[in-house]
Amino acid sequence: MVDHSVALPTDVEALHALIRAERSAHASVLAERDQLAIRNATLEYLIAEIRRAHFGRKSERINDDQLALALEELETAAAREEAKDERTNPKLKQERARKRRASRILNFEHLPHEEVVIEPESMDCPCCGGTLHVIGEDVSRRLDKIPAKIRVIVTRRRKYACRKCTDGVVQAPAPPRLIEGGLPTEALVADVVVSKFADHLPLYRQAQILARHGVRIERSTLAQWVGAATAELEPLYDYLVRELKRSPKLFADETRCPVLDPGRGKTKSGYLWAIARDDRPWGGTEPPAVAYRYAPGRGKEHAVALLEGFTGVLQVDGYAAYNELTRAGGAVTLAFCWSHLRRKFYDIYLGGNAPIATEALARIGKLYAIEAEIRGGAPEVRRAERQARSKPIVTALKPWLEENLVKISKGSPLAEHIRYGLNHWDGLSRFLDDGRIEIDSNTVERSIRPLALTRKNALFAGHDIGAANWAIAASLIETCKLNCVNPLAWMTDALTKLVNLWPASRIIELMPWEYRKIDNPSRQS
């Protein structure tokens, strides 16, 4: 900006120059103001969406996926305006380009590189005509993608015969295939399975994508490929379940799985039950993993069947079916979830004028603040901190809830939520005495979300067996994700080895956490 405290020049040309500079500075300020106004409007809309997601009425609330879609549209709209500004303002374009280069911190050394060298039109010196020589170079890196390519692999097995006799015909044996007599390679089948269960792309959509490449494969054929793959992967799934149930501590949860009921022409309610392990919050060395099991119902018998043979601590949401595990020999100890109790009070808090719920949230919030500080510590360190800091909060919370329970209507939602907490108090308090126990069961809830996405896109499983296949594939794929392994690379490798008669005695070597140890360029970081 021009400093107006300086005396104005008397020369006309100097005055003109000063006015031009003032106008340029003013235009720059206006452009910056407009950009800030757009950014401010974007942020205000974003805040409004977040408020609606968390504080709105249930009918108006949006889930994480809907919020992500809203963010995508906002960011796309903002980028469009920025691109238009850059086309009209070269200086702004140059400045933003500099910032983009400075912000690049990703490492792509594991990816293949293709170099393009751009030379001047002439190698002769423009001054004297001499030959130019290299004194340096500017290097830029851009990320590119080659679209998916469908190809045909032709395998020829030559036959050889002896010229001296008629019986000496030799031919290499045909390599084994996952689909004998079928078209797909193991890599193509792996891609179909991962697209369905990791990327939540139903088979009919995959058939449409293949058709765009000129390859028309019926959805039913793709379904046969998925079934063959899950049958081949079943030994790995069985090993995964056994591995989890030998753990001293697990999480468990269940979610609805609609299944087509052909006899009635409608769907029935099945359930996918999940058991998960993640010892990283307390420094455990066992790899994280999750396994799902389909059951036609939600009764206690399914919980018992799922966890048969497990002895240890089971962290759940308080669903009564899990209580049966403590009665059958008493080998399982239940720990309950503070997050579920907190949500109950939160629902009351959203209605306004809820001092009891507000105070309960504040007290529970202190427990979560402590947990955030000690996450990743050794079990004995976590236990010591909880005994010193969390236990007084929990000890004081119970009588406070009991005192307030008698002050409110017995039939009110708040009274119901308080009774829920008091009825589960022993399980809620269990984390205080064991540093391996988390404060909530969010670990397994995070592993349930991908099932919900697949369910949303596929609507229902076509059969009980189809739901069981879903459980097998999803278990191994989500375990890959927990171990930062590329599911497609792992499944291609695992299917290829299994088809080639991988020995059962070495099945552990095919598990996702073992694949992570391989120095593989397709491994996720």
C-alpha cells in the first residue's frame, strides 16, 4: 500500500504513477477480500454441516460418509474458483504453485518412475553460435495413473517328441488355476473380491465397468469367482479366528446383515458378529486383526458359538447376550463401553435444559482426557495413572448418579440411561484395574463400519452362504487394512500360493501381518 503520510509529488507524471500504484494495490486488496469471503463462506457452511451432524435432530443428522461427500463438493467448488482466479492473475498462480511444491512431503520412491527429458529447440548458443553444454537442470515430479487394463494371457505348453521312437512325448504340466477351465487369473479374481468387500463395489457395477472395456461377463459369473476365492481362503480365515481366540483380550460387536429369503420373497435379518484385537494402545506386540462370523440371529447362542474356547477379557457394548459367556464356566470377563453410556447422556443433552446429562458428560469427558494422555503406554503405567487419576472420578460418579436417579421420573429416558450405567457399573469400572483394557469398544465399532458400507451398496446378501462368504473375505481384507497391507496385493499373492498347493503347516506365512514384513513395493505405508 502507498504511505499517505508522505507528501504528494507535484510532478504530473509522478502523480500518475502514484495513482496507478494505488489502483493496483486497491485491486489486489479487493481480490484478496473476495478470496477470503469465499473461504469464510465455505468454512461457515462446513461448521453448519458439522453442527447438524452432531447436534441436529435425529431425522436431520448426517453420518460421516454424508459429511465427507459434502466436504468433497465444498472443496471442489473452492478449487474451481481458485483455478479461475489463477487464469486471470499470473502472479497469484506463481505464488500458489510455489506453495504446492513446498507442501509436498509424500515419498513415492516405491513407485516406478518414468523420466521425460525436455531439450531446447536448438543446442547452438544464441550469442556466438557455439555448442551448448549442460550446467544444471530443473526437476519436477508429477503423479500419474495408468487406467486399469484388461489383458489376455496366452499360455502355450509345447509338446516334444522323439524322432527315434514313438513313445517319447514330453509336455510341461498345466499350471493349477483357481477357476479350472475358467477365464480369470488369480489376480483378476482378487481384484473382484477386493473391489466388492474393500471398495464396496457391487458385482453388477463391476460387470458394467468390465463391459466398458469390451469384456462382457455376467454378474453371476463374477459371483462364482468370489465363491471360489472364499472357499480357497477359508483355511486362512479359520486360522485367523483361532489366532484371535487365543488372545487374552478381545472386542466383540454385531451388526445387522439382511439376507434374501427366497421362500417369502423378502429379506430376513441375519447378523455379522465381529471379534477384534488391537493391542497397540497398551504397547502389545500381537498384530491387530478382526474376524466376522455370520449367524441367522442375535441370540445368546450365537455369542457362545462365536467365542467358544476363548478365555480372557471381552470388551463389549453391554448387550445382554454376552452375559451368557460369563455363566458358561466363567472363563470370560466382561468389560463394558463408556462411549455407549456417554452417547446416552449426549442424546439427552442435545434436547437442551439438561443439567444432569451435561454434568455427566463433563465427568466422563475427564476420563477420556486422561486416556488420551496415556494411550500407547505400558499396561502397568496405564493402570497406575488410572488408579491415581481416573478412579476418584469413577468412584464419585456412581453415588452422584444414584442421588440424581431418585430426583427424576422413573419412566424418563434420563432415568433409563442412569440405570443402564449403574447396572453395568462393574464392567464399566474394570478398565481401572487392568491397563490392557480400553475405556470403550470403539476398536471393534470401527471395524464394523466397512460392513455397513458394503451393506448400504449391496442392500442384502443373496443367501446365508453368501453372507458367510462375506464374513470370510471381509475378515481378511479388514485385517490387511489394520496391518497397513495393500489388500489387493496380499490377496493376489495368497490366492496364487494357495492354488499352487501351499503347505498347511506354513499357513501362518500367508497371514496379512506376515505379508507386511515382506519388502514389497505395493505395501501401504
